[in-house]
Amino acid sequence: MPRNHNPLRAGMAVLVFSLLACRPVFAIGWEELVILFVLIVFLFGPILFRLARSWQAYQESKNKKQK
């Protein structure tokens, strides 16, 4: 008697059952938020500071040209 194997169905069933069995819980506390904030400030702070200084210099030169 020939068997009807469907590997796609079996694979999908394994994936669905594994997703249902392991539900990830994402819990972010204050400590993680502080660490994330410090990392963002550390990485993007100097770039934003330079951008602000160059923007201010551009605005001052633009105002001097208009006078």
C-alpha cells in the first residue's frame, strides 16, 4: 500500500507548533531604556553636534550676505 507523504505539510506543522510552544516575551525595563539612551547619545551625539554647529555657521553666513 503506497503512502502519501507530504513534506511541505509536515514542515509547516513543525513550524506552527514550534511557534506556538515558544512565545517570546519582550520586557524592557528602565535600566535597558537608560542603556539604550546612553548608546544613542554616545553614537549620534557628536554627529548631531557637528551638524548643529555647521547649520548655525551657515545661517550666520547667510545673514551676513543679506546685510
